[in-house]
Amino acid sequence: MSSLSDQKIFIAGGSGMVGSALKRKLKLAEVLDPSHSELDLSDREKTFDWFSDNKPSIVFLAAAKVGGIQANSREPVSFLLENLAIQNNVIEAAYDNGIKKLIFFGSACSYPKNAVQPIKESSFFQGEPEKTNIWYATAKIAGIKLAQAFRKQHGFNAISIMPSNLYGPNDNFTLENSHVLAALIRKFNDAKENNTESITLWGDGSPYREFLHVHDLAEAAVFCMQEYDKGEIINIGTGEDIQIKSLSSLISDIVGYNGKVLWDKTRPNGTHRKLLDTTKISSLGWKPKISLKDGIEDTYKWFINNIEKVKL
């Protein structure tokens, strides 16, 4: 696909962390990003009417109900029904309205819990995801398969990318629904502000996680929109991971918290390791640019500068 500057682009989920990063990346293009109040993508009729009225040429499907281990455990029905409805409506409406190309944002949590590390794209659909996020993962699997089904039956150019754990500006910092990196930033900052002597974190700190700054993901998504046209999924990551215990030390240093860190071993760790094999996208010419330390520093500055606006 040629330059995106001459395309009419719909970013589904434009107000979220991924959507906001895409808008910054695509600032020179014509971008449509209706708010949830303007367009509820879980409403089939409204979604189809919007596509018919606005006629975008390409779609980034980043809209989703997201959350961490607690949220997945507490709201399994919501994580399935809301995400399935959004995916189904946008993908079908995009095809029906002659969209040139659609990117669906999958998730590394959809891979089997016992997948060989680092995880190759060929591991997809070869086993059950880890139980702590199985509801969200199941919805994402269905979205990937729906995109592949439309390609197989109708020749629709829908592709799916598989980002590793994301973080960055506009992340969710609520303790009930946030993912691990944002939650750690929030917890360490709260402890610092309140002069708390110690902080207790879930699990034992032994798992490993890979983290991708959302600005790198936005660049990779635009790269794939222009350079990748196959139905097989493609991993987007850094190819490096870090132990949660080491991550907590790094974040506490950046935040400036000097108290003790305790671990509640009665709480779940989640998958022990989840590192993506990024050979495929690297071979196409894309690599991430933002180091984990620089990315966390950037995210923490954004958090402090927007602390009155973020959902606390």
C-alpha cells in the first residue's frame, strides 16, 4: 500500500492508549476516530450505518475492553461479549463497505500457556491460553480467526498483529483494571507520595514479561499496513524480556521510592514467561526504537503531568 497520507483512515478505539498513539503517528493523514459516545461499536446497526455514511478506506481495529488479571477474573462475560461484538461488527462492516485493508490488534496472551519460548507465530491455536486472562484471550482468538475467515471466503485484506505487553502514555493506571507495568508505576508513586514504608505486590516476582512501548507499536502497525499483506499473524515485540522483580526495582528507582518491596505469594503470578519471537517482522525491516528504561521514564513523566486526568 502507498503512503497513508492519501487514505481515509478509521481508528477504532481512537481514545485508548493504542488509538492515541496511532493518531500521533498519523497526524498528517485524514483520520476518523469517533468517541464511544458518538459511536458504540458493540451496536451492530450503528456501526454499519457509520461505515456507510463515512466510507473510510482503511481500518485500524484497536478498540477493545481491556484489563489485568483482576478484571478478567471479575468480568468474564463482559470481556467475551463486548470484545466479540466490537470485533464482529467492525470486521463485517469493513468488508461490506469495500475497505481496502484492515488491521486487527490481537494479543500475545492468546498464545498457549505452554508455548515454547520465544513464541513463534506457528504456536497460535495450538493450546489453551493461561487461565488468568482466558476470557480476553478467547475473544482475541475469535477476532483473528474471523479476519482469516473473511480473507479465505471473500478475499478481504484483513491482517492480524500480535503485540507483546504494552505500556506508555494514555495507559490505564487504575489499580483494579490496569496491567502490570502501569499498576507498578501507580503503586510506587502512591507509596512515595504517602511516605509508605513498604509496598506489597502480587505473586513472587519470578515471571518474565516482554514490554513494548505503544509508540513503537504504532510505528509497527503503520509499517504492517504498508508492507504486510498475509493472513498469518505477525508478532510485534522487542525480543527481550525482564523478570517482574527486576521490573519493580527499575520502576521504583525511576519513581524515586525508597521503601521495602514485599511479595504476596498467595496471589497468582500468571504465565511464567511470555516472550515473542520477532524474526518475521525483523526480516521485513522493522525494529523497535525505545528502550525499556527510556520508555518507563517517558510513561512516568506523562503520568505525573496528567495525574489529574488519568483514571485513579
